[in-house]
Amino acid sequence: MDITALFGTNLMQWIVILLAVDVILGIIATIIKKEFAFGKIGNFMKGPVLGYVLGFGVIEIVGQALPKLALIVPAVFILVVIALLTSILKNLGRFGLPLPGILRK
């Protein structure tokens, strides 16, 4: 499989867009709270960003190589989107947006 095709899928593009929104909101929130540090960005980039993008890429490859496991691709996508949306909501909470109790922890 061509790497461009792997990272050019609609699902991967949505993951990258949500990651970008999450990173931007997180940076803005830390600047506003005066907690900004470049080291935190580096840790985030090598943790969740690489984990979500490369991890989902591997899942897509497995789904294509083993058609019986193709159903895991949309399931993993949904889980990744839920995790990213939760992180985005937590970042919005740092701006003072009221959040449901389950997200305040």
C-alpha cells in the first residue's frame, strides 16, 4: 500500500483535523492560563498525535490485509474520534465553558 493513500483517506483526514483543533485549543488555553511550555507540546506530539495517526494507519493496513478484520477500522475510528472530542471539550472547559460532570475530572 502506498503511504500517501494510507494517510489520504477521509477517516485519517478527520483524525488529523480533530488533532489540529485539539492542539490549537490546548496551546491557546495554556497561553491564557500562563502555563505554556514548549516541552509540553513536544510530549503531546510524540504521545497522542503519533499514537492516533500511526496507530490508526496500522489499523487501516490490517483491515485491508485481513478482510475479516475490516470491521475494526470504523470501530477504532469512532473510538479515536470520541477520545479527541473529549479532549477538545476539556480544552474548551479550560476557557470556562461549562462541561458535564463526567468531563470535569
